[in-house]
Amino acid sequence: MNSLIIAGLLVLLLGLAYQTGWSKSRSLVTPDGIKVHSRPQYHGALVAIWTLVPALLIVGLWANFGDSATRAFTVSQIPPDVIMGLDEIALNATIQRIGALASGYGVVGEVQPFEQAAGAALRQFQFLSFLLVVAAAAGTGILALLYARSRITARLRARNAVERVMNLALLACSGVAILTTVGIVASLLTEALRFFTFINPLDFFFGTVWAPKFSSTGTGDAGQYGILPLLSGTLMVAAIAMAVAVPVGLMTAIYLSQYAPRSVRAVVKPIIEILAGIPTIVYGFFALVTVGPFLNKAGAMIGLDISATSALTAGVVMGIMIIPFISSLSDDILNQVPLALRDGAYGLGATQSETIRNVLLPAALPGIVGAFLLAVSRAIGETMIVVLAAGNSPVLRGSPFEPVSTITVSIVNQLTGDTDFAGPQSLVGFALGLTLFVMTLLLNIVALYIVRRFREQYE
Amino acid sequence: MDMLAGKVKMTQQSVNNGMNPTDMLERPIRLHAKDVTVHYGAKQALFGISIDIPDRAVTSFIGPSGCGKSTFLRCINRMNDTIEGAKVRGLIELDGEDIYDPALDVVELRARIGMVFQKPNPFPKSIYENVAYGPKIHGLARSKSDLDEIVVSSLRKAGLFEEVKDRLNEPGTGLSGGQQQRLCIARAIAVGPEVILMDEPCSALDPIATAIIEELIDELRENFTIVIVTHSMQQAARVSQKTAFFHLGKLIEEGVTEDIFTNPVNKQTQDYIMGRIG
Amino acid sequence: MTNISTPTGRQASIERTRRVRDGLRRRHLHEALFKGFGLAAIIAALGFVAILFTDVLIKGIPAFTQANLHLEATFDPAIIDVGPAPVRTAGQSDADFRAASLGWQRDVALLNWNKVVEASLRAAAPAGFEIDSRQILTVAETNARHVLREMFVNDPSLLGQTIKVDLLASANADNWVKGNIDRELGDAQQQLSAPARALIDIFEENGTISMGFAWSIFTNVDSRAAPASAGLAGAFMGSLFMMVIVILLAVPIGVASAIYLEEFAPKSRLTDLIEVNINNLAAVPSIVFGLLGAAVFINYFKLPLSAPLAGGLVLTLMTLPTIIIATRGALQGVSPALRQAALGMGASKTQMVFHHVLPVTFPSILTATIIGVAQALGETAPLLLIGMNAFVASIPATPLDQATALPVQIYLWQANENRNFFEARTSAAILVLLGFMILLNAIAILLRTRLERRA
């Protein structure tokens, strides 16, 4: 309610300021024609900015410190002898009761006289402080407005000032991306370092047993946290995915860009790109209920014991997911190879496939390798398919037909629903996340660098 | 008129490439085109082109840009096949054989009619591999030493061998523009074609590199039938024995180079030679 | 240079042509093989799309119909042994009346409503059909008693009346009617008792059970106790809140930073760094954003767990790079002629960007936004880490309430032990999710073509 009143007031102030600036600058225009530097809307906007900033500052200050001020006031209203007898928790409870009394909702149990009095006083305090804040915000706003209004002259470069402010706002927006990265790195690092106070990094990075123990949180044996079983599972699934996606994706790109007539290309390309838009949870479900049982039966037919949830199941489905990623990137890159090279090969009498294999692909190789690396990074970071279909069995194994677990699966297992972050059981999620982040970051940087170099080569 | 006189004088000097006109006309016909039309989709690019190309001589196609000279050149080794929506009608014969005959293999045809392009386009491979590529895919070399010999002799004929003999394994893309274009010529020669088509081979080169290539073309004429598209009249006058003038998709005039430049029959040809048509 | 060593004469040329011809068969075979591989790859890729969609459709479509019970329920005063609903008397305060009402409602809730359900089921069964109460209650969904109770609370005058009601059949009954359960299995493996199975067959014949469209999927919230009534309404609202947050935050911030980087930023180390950084962010695994959300939004800023607000913020950060990259691409595509024209008219750089360049790129930005939002809509992994996989049996009213999201609901349902029933329901949820995705993409395509034609 209060925040709505304040917001309404600010909007009102804003409108008033804009209107003032606008009309003042309009009045400068006279028939004898002094040239006014900026159009009225810029003057309006400038006055509005001048007004809004101090008002917002005051509201912001109150939003930050208001709560502690209220609390301090409440405490001051409780008789000292009562406070002496209260511990931390009881004090908080009392403060809450007083707050509830002040808001008029009433409390459970008998109300003590001092509580009643404090509640009344708090109510008054809240009302007054609210008035004060509103008055202060409006007052400084109006003062700033008047000052800004007095600055308006024909020569005032209002437009330039407004544009400078806009520029700053734009800069702040692009800072969000940087902040995100900083946030990722900082949160992963701090929590991972906390994890390493529980578990020796060597045991983490070179341990071959993954066996966190949940039962004894914070006490005694926390279990073993060797990442190698997860790493091997991650790499195995990614390798299978690439084995499916690379041939299909690359050949699709080649066929579509070199052989298919335009009409076929126009239909097939978007259909394949549908695969890229399907949420990964859908792939996971598909792997779990369809592909897994199918592979299991197919394996039984040829005498192979393939588990329904296995590295193979997850890898194959992940490969399908990556096909459009590889095909559209490769298509893009093949199209960037200059036509002149293709013509050169045709002019020598090379057949189409000879041209593609001997000239186009070698020329596009760096770009395609970059695309593959990006695909690998995506496969390593993929979560839902492996959560559902890889079998969640964090044991170091060599066979792709058996269940595995991956880094991402373990992050989900260790962190789901638990934000306590007190023991290694949940903190390990961040150490795993850090490992994953570093791995994908390196792959991405190398891949993006290669692709960029490739593009520059043919520009 | 003064301008025309000057031009004519210039061309008279330069149309002096060691073959007299009558000699040229007596040469056997290697390529014969009749009523060739080309459509790109709905747009017609060429209108009924008929021309004979003499054996072991240089024939040049001139004309303003967009006049269809390159389009016609690309018909001769069926490079237009690679462009979607291009339709070629009419007759083109190589030694009396219809090159658009469905029974004829376009791969074989292109082995017989080589091509050099406007921009040097060496493959991103070594110099050696660039030249060896054609003989390799066509199976022309029986052994490694056979292949070496073809590469060396092709580079020699393209006048490049002395410059690159110490770095045959370095990438072809590392050469200068003029060297790259000679590498492309060597690459075309290595297949042993009967005809070499050149699509404005010097347009991306500086004057010195251009002069070297022109000299090379003059030498190659002894062994190859050469058709060259050029936008430079001086170049046509310097290197070719026969010249054909294209304008707006039509063949306006053709004949012995000297005649075309000194005594054009058609008004449009005259305008072009005098620089009135861009 | 005159040294010509290879023979170039007529004879040599014929010899060469012969050799070329000799190799042609083999080369054309290779060509055909290579082309065949390409075609096979395309067919494989298209086949995957086809198999995936048919699979989900075949599994999901049956879940959109559901077995309903058409019964006559008697609000028997013998069972509903409760005083009349309190009526407000003159001079009674609000609070007192509320207390009286609640007290009465509590009394109503304490009654054994299952008896009403059982009676109405027995009424529909043939006379003398033998089945015990535990068995007969497995035919109707467990929430049937709540449905009847709610009816009575809303209209106390029903006492003593007999009215027609439509109730959901239980998940097991639904499966039995749909033939998803092998009828040959022995009693030990059957989830329904033999009399219950026989009764369902009778009901189906006499029309007491019929199949109807499963509105519950859209109107109900998730339920574990009554699987047949589990729906997506809560998840849908959760997703909607998050999408609104993503659109409100990611679009302005994304477009603004793209404009800054493309139009105003001086070419410096810093802008290079921002650029590399954004490209990398676009490829950071989504689960890492979940870790960021858990550590920063939940643990540091103390946002409520499982709230769409936290989820929306995480998805916003994930979507930002997509929108920034696409917008920059669009800005780069604007012809320099337009910029020069604007600057030449005396427009400032800001005016040029906002009045001339930005409007032209609007279709591309819109498309990128929709694609980014669609991506965010389908994202699951980061939401698991900020607690959105909690079981929530109510529709969130604000972005601060506990909620789940469509993809997370799919994740929860696929893990339900009642596989037999939930596999179909999960597929149905997937169809709903895919439906939204297709809708969003169709809107993107439509708007794009519309706007581009006008431009």
C-alpha cells in the first residue's frame, strides 16, 4: 500500500517536472526568433531527471535503512527491565508481536500493557516516518525541479545532457552481462573453496570413488568425493553424442548446402531446426521411456546386455539433440567458403563429391572444428537428458552399455532443494560446477577463437 | 575524330602478335557455337550467340560489364551447370562433338577444357598439391615420379617454377597475387587440356603481374587453344588474334583482332572501342 | 620457358582423355555413394524428428481423455449429521460470524464423506453386486469426497436431496477402461481388486463411466493423492510469471546493452572483453546459471525458495546473451546509408539510433525475444537448483509464492511411481509445453513476415 502511494507520487512528480521543463522552454521561443538549442521534450526530460534522482535517492535510503530504524525505535519502546529478561529469540518474537499490534491484526495470547503501549507508539512512528519520507522525497524533488527549471535558457544544451544520461543508462545495462560472469565466478569460487576446506582438492580431482554420505551431515564421515567417475561418465556420454551428431549433422549440412535444390532446403532445414527448439526435458523423457527400452531390446537381440538407462541411451539422444547445432553451424561455415574455390575445382574437372571432400571441407576445416568444440561444450553441460536417462551410477566403468553418472547429474543430486550449503554434501555442487564451468569455458574460448579466425580469413 | 585516330594508332602498334591475319583464318576450328541462349531463371542473359574459335590461337571476348561475355565463357566448359536455375540452349561443339550431349560426361569435358578464373583461387593446400590435384583426381599420373614431372613441367610452362622451386610444400595462398594466378594457370595446364578458358585473369592484378601473365598467354598459344574474357581493350589487342565484341547479351561483331580494332563494321563496336560505352 | 617437356600433341591428348575416361566409372560411383550418405543423414535427422513427435503424440493424446463417473449422489442426512449452517443474526459481529461459519465447516469436514461416495457408487451398481467398501472406493478418484463436501458447503440446502454429479474415475480405473492394463494378469499383480474390475466393466456398459475431455489437466493443480485430478494449472502460472519477468527484464536490458556495445561503445579493450564475455555466457551450461541463482539470489539476497521471482531472474540472466547477440546482429545489418542520411539531417547519434536504426531492426529483435523466451520456457535444470521442483498444490498468486514450472512439472511427473498412469500424463504435459513452444515460434514467424513486409 505504502509503496503504491510512493510510486504514484513519484510518477506525479515526474509528470509535473517534465511538463514544467517543456513549457518553460517553449516560452523561450519568441517571434523575433532566439534560437533555442534543444527541443522542449529534452528540456522536459532533463528537468524530470533532475527531479527524480534526489527523490529516488531518499526513497532508496529509507528502503535500505528504514527497517533497522523501525526496529531500533521498537526496542527503545520496550521497558529496559523487560529487555533484560529476553534473549535474542524472545526479543525478536516480542518485536514481531509489537509490529503485529501496530498493524492492527492482533496477536495470539494475552497482550501485555507495555506491548500495547509500544504498539501504539510504533503505529504513530510508522505513520510519521512515512509522512517524513514522502515529504522529504517530494520536497527535495521539488527543490531540484525548481533549480533545474531556473537553469533553462535558450543556450542550455539539454539534449546533450539527456543523451549523456541515456548513455550512462545503456552502459549500466551492458554491465549486467559482466556482472553475471563475475557473479558466476565469484559464487562458484567462494563456495568451492569452502568445499575444499572440508575435502582435500587432491582427493576431489584425483579420487576414483564418488560416495557422498547424506546421513551424517556435518558430523563425522562425510563420504568420498572423487570426481573421476563423474568425469569419465561425462566424457563417455559426450563422446557417444558426438559420434551420433557429427556424421549426421555434417553430412546433413553438406547435402543441404551442396546438393539439395532450394525448395528442398527450404523445407528440410527448418524441420531439422525444430530439434534444436525442443526442451531438453522432452529429450530426457524420450530417452527414458522409448530409446532406452528400445536399445535394451535391440541389444538383447544381438546378445548384448545394454542397460535401459546407460551412457549409450543418454549419448544417443543427446546426439540427436546436437544434430541441428552441428548442421546449422557447419552449413553456415560451408557457405562462407568462397565460391571461387568451388569453381576452381569444378573447372579442373573434379566431381561434386571430390570438390567437397578435397577442397571445401579442408578449407572449412578450422571453422568446422570450432563448431564441433562448441557442440562438445554443450554436450558436457547438458543436464536433463543425463539426469533422466544415464542411470545415475557414479562408478568408474569402461562400458557404454552400463549406467553412468555425470558432473551435471551429481550437481542436481547434491543441490536439489538444499540451499543450506553447510556441509560438503551440498558445497560439492559448486566444486563440480566450477570444474564444469572451466571445462566449457576453455572449449568455448578456443572454439570461438578458431571460428573468428576462420571468418576473418575469408572476409 | 582525333581521339579515334589516337586509339587506332595505339592499337595498330599493339596488334602485333606474330601471326598475320590470313594465317589465323586458315587455322582449323576447335570450338563451334551456334545459337546459344542462356536464361537465369526468368531473365535471359544471352541471345543466340554463334561463333567459331580457332585452334591454338588466342580468342578474346570484350564488352562492357554485364554484357554476357563471362556467361558465354562459362557455357563452354559447362560451368553454368553449377548455378541453380541456369538454362543453356543451342549448340556448342568441341572438335565436332556436342558438349551438351547427355551422353557426354561433364567431368571429362572439363578435363579437356580447363579454366582460369577472375580472382586467383588457389586451394588452401601446398603449391605442389595445387598443381598435382587435377592429375591426381583424373588418374593421369602412373607413379609419384610421373606426378612430380607433371607438376614441375606445368609450373615451368606457367613460368612459376624458378620462383617457387624451393618452397613447393608451402601453401599456395602465401604467394603474391600474380604468382597465385600463374599457379592457377599451372594447375589448369597440369590436366593437359586442349582448351583453356580465362575469365578476366588479370583484373585482380597489378600492371607488372599483368604483363607477365600476358607474356605467358602468348607462349601458351603454341600448345593450347585459349579463350580469354577481358574488360581491357588494350589487353585484347595485345594478346589475341581473334576478338568478339559482346553487348547486352548479344554478339555484336567478331573477327581478326586487328580488323575489329582498326576497322570495326558495327557502330556499337566503334563506340565501345572509342570509349563511349562504359 | 620454352622448354616444354610434356607432350601436348594430338596423340598425347587422346591418350589423356582415355585415361580420364577409365577413371570415370569409379569416380561416379564414389559420387553416388557420397551423395547417398548425405541423403541418409537427412533421412535420419528427419526420422528422429518424426519418431520423437509420433512417440510423444501416441503416448500423450490418450491422456487428454479421461474416465468420468456419472453418479447420483444423495446427501443423506443420516451420514451428514451436522447442524444447519450458521446464519448471520442481527447484531453479530463479522468476526463472530466467521468463527461460527468456520466451526460449522470444520464439523462438515470431519464427516465421513467417503460414505456418500460409496453410497452413490453402490446406487449405480446392479442390485446385489458384492463388493466391500474399500474396494468400491478404488473406482472413484480419492478427491471425490472433497468434491461432494465442497458442493455441500457451498449449498447447504442440498441436505436430503439426490442430485446428478460427475466425478473423476480413479487413475487405475482410467487405465483399466483404456485397456492399458493386461486383463490376463493374475489378481496378485493387478492394482484393482477383481470385484472393482468387474464393477468398472459394468459401469462402462451401463454408461455410468464414459470418456470425456480431461479438462482437469488444464484447470487443476498438481496432486499426489489423487493422480487422476493432477493438472498443470499451478505450473502454468509459475511459468507465466517467469516469462513475464524475463520479458520485462531481459528485453530492455538486452536491447540497451546491444545498442551501447554496437553504437556507442568506444573500440577498446573493455568492449572487446564485454564482447568475448557475452559470447561465452551464451555457451555457459544452463545448470551453472542455476548454481548462480542458488548462491546469489537464494542464499545471499534471501529471495524465497521455489519462487517464480528467483526463477525468472535466473532465466533472465540466461536469456540476456541470446537477445544481446541477436540485437547486435540486427543493428550491424542496418545499412550505413540510413545512418548517414540521419546524421546528415543533423540528428544526434542518439536520435539516429532511436529514431531511425532501432525501428528498422524491430522485427529481428522481436523474433530474437520470442526465441529467447521460448528457450527460457523449456529450461529445467537451473530451476531444480532453486527449489522449483517442490511439490506445490496451489496456484501461485504472486511471483513470491511457491510455484513450479511446466518443464519442471514434467520432470516431477515422469518420476511418479504410478508409471502406468503418469507416463501418459507426462506425455500430455509435454504436448502442452511443445504446443506453447510452437505457438511462440509461429507468432515470431508471423510477426516477422508482417513487420518486414511493412518495412
